[in-house]
Amino acid sequence: TQKPFLFLFLFKGDYLDILKNPTVPEILQQHNDNSKVQFSDDCTKLNRNFKERARTLIITQMNLYLVGRVQKKDKVTKEMMEVYLHKTTVSINQITEVRVSPLTDNYFVIVVPNQYDLCLNSPKKTEIIRTIADMWSVSHNGQKIRVTVDRALSLRVKKGKEKRLDFSENATALKPGETEAIRKGQVAVAQAPSASSAEIERLRPKKIYKQPSSGMNFFGGGGPRLRRFRISQIRNR
């Protein structure tokens, strides 16, 4: 039988070069986190009322951070500078599951039993899930993190209280130019399903690392990482 054709995608990871901002190392030091940054990019977070809030996501070997970003005047130079404010920290070890829908939306839920679940939205959903899965696998002796695929995703917004996101293909509920929209826990998606449970299963730690001649090691941080995908997975990126 013919084997499926494979593509290589180049994932940069640290898209924001986040450590160049002096406020970020301070946040990491407050959590005794000296590990390398695996991923950084802007995203949105759903609050308990399903309202979207702008955040910046940072993933290191140890933790996942959500930070806010504001403009403040430097006390010395009197110039405006970008400052990151710490909002949430989740230990990679404390994550037990990632939940996604089988549609082409950008939402995903990170399950954290000791805290509350995080529902994020990012066009780099696949890369984020792979990064979390890779770091989780390293700290759990090569095991795979659980990834659940369902059109109804539950999330714990606070102690003892859960809410649910219901996903459906409903182009009539979208405004012109929208590919997805959330209203009162109902997520309308324009396109038909493009990922089965088996395809999402492949997003979990089946990685290849190309050892560079210099600069980058297993944990990245020094450059982009190579990832291998089947054609069937490309549609859900």
C-alpha cells in the first residue's frame, strides 16, 4: 500500500522574541523559571462569561503563562514602552488534558484540575497543542497527554462550576468576513469538519527534531523547529 505523503512545516515557536522585553524575564524569575521559551504569541482568552480578552501566551519547558500588555511611560527616558503584566501561570505538569472540536475553529481548552480550565483562541492552535504535548511528554517519561475531540467541550470556570462550548457548522450565524464566532457559548464555524479523532491523535507527541549544527537544542529556544504532518492534518492548521 502507498504510504501517505508527508510535508515538513517550520514552526518558529518564539514569534515575539519575548525575552527582549525586560518585563518578561522578571515574570519568569518570580516563578523560578530558568527554562527556555518554547512559544510566544498573542491570543485571546475566554472568561467565565465567554467574553474574549486579549492576552499573550508564553510557554516554557516548565510553565504556561498568560500575560497582558499595556503601554507605560518610562520613568527615566519619559518615552512610552510596552510592559507585560502577569495574569495566569499554569505548570505544564498540572495539565491533564487538552480539548478541541473536530471543526476548523481556533478554540481549545486546557484542563488544569488544581486551578481552572483555560479556553484560548489562536490561529496557531496546532502548534500550541504540539508544544504543550511535547513539554508534557518530556516531564512524564515519554507518555502522551490526553487530547479529547468533541463538538461539546466542557470547561471549569471556577470551583464547582462548569460551562460548555457547543460547536456547529452554521455559516448563516456569521457576519461577512467571519470564519467563526462565539455567542453565549455557541460557536458557529463556517467550514465543514476537517479533523477526525484519529487525525487529532497524531498531533500528540510524534515529533522529529533535526539536530542543528549550532544554536538550537532539543528544547528549541535557539531557532525554529521542524514538524512533520500528513496532508490530512494540514487542513486543521
